[in-house]
Amino acid sequence: MTTLTMPQTDPNATDPGLTTPFVSVALPISVDQTFTYALPEAMRGKVWPGQRVVVHFGRGNRTAIGWVVGGLETTDVANVKTVAELVDAEPLLTPDLLDLAFWMSRYYVTPIGQVFDAILPAAVKKNAGFKTVQIVVRSEKAESEVDRILSKQRRVLDRLAESEGTPLGPRELARQAGCTVAVIKSLAEKGLVEIITREVTDFARDLFIELEEPKAIHLNAEQALALQRIKNQIVADKFGVILLQGVTGSGKTEVYLRAIADVVAAGRQAIVLVPEIALTPQTIRRFRERFAQVAILHSDLTDAERHRQWRDIRQGRADVVIGARSAVFAPVQDLGLIVIDEEHENSFKQDTSPRYHARDVAIMRASLVGVPVVLGSATPSLESYQNVRAIGHYQEARLNQRVGGRPLPPVHIIDMRQEAVERKGQHTLSRALEKAIGEAWRKQEQVILFLNRRGFSTHLFCVKCGHVAKCPDCDVGLTYHTKPGVLQCHYCGHQEPPPERCPACSAETINYWGTGTQRVEEEMRQKFPDIRLGRMDADAMRQRGGHASLLSAFRDGEVDVLLGTQMVAKGLDFPNVTVVGVVNADVALSLPDFRANERTFQLITQVAGRTGRGPKGGEVFVQTFQPEHLTIQLAAKHDYEAFAQDELATRKARGYPPFGRLARILVRSQSHQKAHEAIQVLAGRLIEPARIVGVQILGPQACPIAKISRFWRYHILLKAPSAKALLHLWDMARDDLAPPGNIQMAIDVDPQSTL
Ligand code: ADP
Ligand code: ZN
């Protein structure tokens, strides 16, 4: 095992550990402070910041697991308690992660102990997949004294000699030698055997992926230039952000791979963050082909697997870590570079406390360590774009061409209003898209159909009285799912049988409206009975590994049409896909959220990017009821620049990010009245501090989704001119932010959604 004492400044120096009489400890509680404990003599020099300890906390004999964050020479705490035990023999977190945790605690207004808890994977806390066992081994002394030993003890020693290689625990050994455990213990006391504790793993599934010989790739001029820019920053060995804006299929990943190779060659490690759904075997394969030691952290791993990967990273057996959001906390020893692919993705934002954005956390971590960050995207977030253009904080590198000089695919906007007028019956697929699917199939080419809604029908309503089927526990409409034919709430999972009559007026005029992936699937099967179709959405992909096996079937040509939600929209690179259909572009556009346009633009661009990747080219069909909408028009022209300019103007006029910052304070209660009162109280308390720091309070008001899982939801939006203003507000209003009357409260800084 490599040594786990963390180098602080000189990577070759080992830190001696804390020898102070006291330590400060963070505990996973909702109070944002650290606590002082005395460090017993015996533990001095054996404790490092980032290590877990057991301490007494609260009344009686209650204990808690806390994190040592630093040493203290003195304390004025009366009756200071003593650290009871060490949980781990080494610190689990590196020094930069400790600093990062404190930044997160302040920026995301989350108690420090809770931040530590979020940084360490649950699988590590549970010690998943590893257990400690005791095994008995003969000591050297046994060799010389074995002849003078009594018969029972002799049998034990002989048995041990015979079993060379197979570790035996005390019990098993006693059984085999036909004696009691006491005999073994007395041997141990005489020093003839040793009972040692060893950690074993029951880790089974191998993360092996079949590799191919990587093709020799010569970078094109744009790629070479982009790589040079990144390399310069790596050589300068200091913090800096480079936004790599490259159209889909422009070879961004190839650029990352080369930059990472430099970092790895210098003996340092790289972290690559990709959206969960882009973490496909295809992506992993590309990294495994180039680098010998690649650790992978994604949600499809079992706890044991995740723990194993994490240990590999911690103990220096990973040069490259690829993972989703939480991989930003990978405990690498000598970080050299962070890459965030698809940096605009909102899945990088965590939606439980601490509500961090992995891109922003990555940038902060890189700045603490002093290394470069590469942000890659075809459609950068407006925040990142603004950081390049207006502020000049970031450097820019552009890939305007697809590799091999392939053109971006033409995008046809299909006016679904006209389809409805000119065509009988309900069709989710337009004539143009249908025709293109049929033609592609005849030529043995492949198709991707995208719809960001699962289920069959998304609205159920009575034509006579207008009653809408809603979840009893949420302020959300129910979705009809075929197989097994139920209405389902996509927020809380509530299910009920579909009504035969309107529950409000008893008329038999229930109408099923709105299209989900299941309806498209059914229509496809009717219209193209011979086409082999694979559906990829959360319903169809419940099984571990299902996602990977459908993708490999598609890749091998065993599936002709891939239909699905976000899962099919991103990162896939299949040259035989010549038709892409966006079944309904209006879904994202109609969300009551200030990022609705940006999301729509990103989605259309991403989905369109799945075609035209091979010599056969490709075409995109975007179906919409709002064909004149500027966002859709510009997405169809692949005109990111014009979109960004237009959207920035709107944001500026309204003071929304990237002009200033938003934060959201949300309260939840099963009592409608309590939720309402609490938000009023909070708003009242914030008025004065907000005025002083120049932060505007919007609301309070009910959230756009007013109830989820029986909890009523109210919020306040805070509009701040800068991140600094918000930090001032939190500092000033610290005591005012305690939730009134035991109510559930959440603070979301830089919210990605305000529903
Ligand atoms: P992006 O990440 O921008 O979508 P990728 O890096 O995935 O693009 O590249 C798309 C495909 O083109 C991949 O199969 C990759 O191996 C290939 N590729 C990348 N750069 C080149 C190049 N310079 N010459 C030939 N093929 C390339
Ligand atoms: Zn519900």
C-alpha cells in the first residue's frame, strides 16, 4: 500500500501528523461550526486533517463520526471532551479537498460537516465490498520450538504448515486441528503464532471492457491549435480556464485525450467529468485504450465496485478518473488537470444539499491546486460564454469544423400545426420524418428519435368539464403508461388505474393527450412492423447494464431505430445514423423557467449532433408547433453565436444570470399554512440585510410546482449583482436563515431550475 500521508507543499515530504493537544472536528449535523476535542497522547502524530474520528457528542454516551480539520494548541472550551477513537488509519481526504469543502460550505450555505459527508461516497463510508478478517500465521519462533510443544498445540502448528497459502481464521483452524480456540490463543501468547487482521475484498464483477486497437489519428489544424493552448497552460503549471467550444463531432474528446496524456506522462492525474448519460462504454473504451490506469465512477456501479475504484484513486492506482458529477471529489494525490465535457449540462448540479455545481466546484478546486481546467461544449452555458467574451476570465479555443471536413447536418423544421390540419388521425410522426425513417431503413442506415417525455400520454382530461387527472400528492398531471396500464406521477411515483369516467362530472369523455416515448414506440410498430426498435428511457432501462447492452446492439446494427429520452440525445457517436428526429421540440420550450430557451437550443443542437458523423451524411427533423420561435430557428441554423447574443440581451434586461447571481430559498411543509407563514417570516427577516448588500428579493410566492409528495412548496428568489453580494448576505443574515418553526428549508445557490 502506498503511504497515505499527504504531501502539502513538497510532494516528497511526508507530513508528520498532528501533535497538538487539541483538534477541531466537523460533525455531520445541521449546525455550521466545528468542535474542539482533546487529542489523547497515544493518538498524537497519528492523526491528519481529513481523517475520521469517533467523538462523544451531545448528552449521555452518544457518539458521532466526525472529521478532523486541524490542530489547536489551546482552547477556551470548558470541560473539553476527548477523541474516543480513530475510524481510519489514514486521512480519507486530501488537503485540497479539505479547503474545497470549506469553500463549498460558505458558497452553498451548507454546514461543513454535511459537506464532508457529501464528498465521501456512501460506499466508502460503508466500507462496501471489503471486510476485515483475522488469520493465524506461524511465527518464526515456532520453527525452532515446534518439537518441544504439547500435542494439541503441535497439531495446530502442523495444520498451519500444511495449509500454506490458504489463510485460516482462528475458528476454522481450531475446527481443522480438532481443538478449541483457547489453544490457539495460548499459542499466540507464547509468540508461536500471530493472529493478524487482514482486509479482504469480495469484489466480483470486473469492469473490464473489450478494447480495440486505437486508430491512428492526426489532429487537424483547429485541434492542434486548441491542444497547444491547453498545453501552454499545463506547462505554465498554474490555474486557468480554457473554454473549448467545438461543434458536435469536431473532435473535442481527442483534444482532451492528448492533453491528459501530457499530464499523465508528467506523473500527475487528470479528472474528467462527463454527464452521467454520456458515460457510455464507448466513452470509457476511448480512455482505457490510451491509459493503463483509468478509474471510473458512475451510478451503475455497485457499492463494492465504487469503493474499489475510489481506493484505487486514493492509493495512487489511477492516472485518469472519469466520472459524473461527484467525481470532482476524486481524492487524487497530484492533480494536474480537470476536464469538464458538456460543461453546460444541468446534470452537473446536485439537487440535494449541498446543492453544488460540479463545474464551478471543479474550477474552484483547480484554482486551489493551481492547475488548468478545460470546459468543453458545442453550446457553452451562457455563464461560461460570458466569462470568455465579456469578462475575459477564460481563454477560448474553437473547433468550428467537424472532423474530416464533414458538414453539420441540415435541420428541417416541421410545422406540426400544418400536419394536424392536413392529416387525419393522431400522428406523433410527421410525413416527412416517416418518409425519412423508411428510406434510411431500406438503405440499412440507422435512426435516432428523441422525445424528452416518457410514458404514453402526458395529459388526461375530460373534454366535457375540463377536469385534469392530477396526482393526489403533487401539483402535477399524471402520465398514462401502457404496460401495465396505469397513471403515474413522475414526481413521487404514485400510481392509480386510469378512470373510465371523469371523476368530476362522470362523463365518459376522458381524452388522452400529449405524447410520450411509449406512444411513439406504438406508432412506429404499427407503421414499420419490420423495423427493429429499441426504446431507451428510465422505464425501459431499469435493469443494471440495460443501457450499455442496448447501445452495443445499436452499435452492432442489431437495432435500426433508437428511440428515447435524454439518454439518446448526448455523446453517442454512430456514423451509420443518418436520420435524427426531434419528436416534440416544444416540451423544453414551455417550461416556466428562465433557462427554457437555452435548454431547448442545447437539446436540439445535441440531438442533431448525433447524425452526419459518417461518410453517408445525415439529416435532422425537428417537429414543433412553434416553427417561428427564434430559438428553434437559430438551432436549425446551428447558429450558437446569434442565439447567445439574443438570449444574453434578454437576460441582461431582466438581470438574470450571467448578469448577476440567483439564489433560491425554498420551504416545504405538509401544512399549507405553515409553509406559507414560514416563507413570509423568512422574507421579512431578509428585507433589511438584502437592502444593505443590494440584493433584490423576488416573492415570496408558491413554487411553479406548488406541491410535491404532499409537501407544499413556497420560495423566494434572491437576485444579486454578484456572487460577493450573496456571500455578504449569508454572512450578515446567518442567524436569520434558521428555518422558522422546524420547517424544512433549502437554500439553492445558482439554481438550475426554479420549478
Ligand atoms: P466530439 O467530442 O467533439 O463530439 P470526438 O472527439 O468524439 O468529437 O470525435 C468524433 C470522432 O472523430 C471520433 O470517432 C474520433 O475518434 C474521430 N476523430 C477525432 N479527431 C479526428 C481527426 N483529427 N481525424 C480523424 N478522426 C478524428
Ligand atoms: Zn405525485
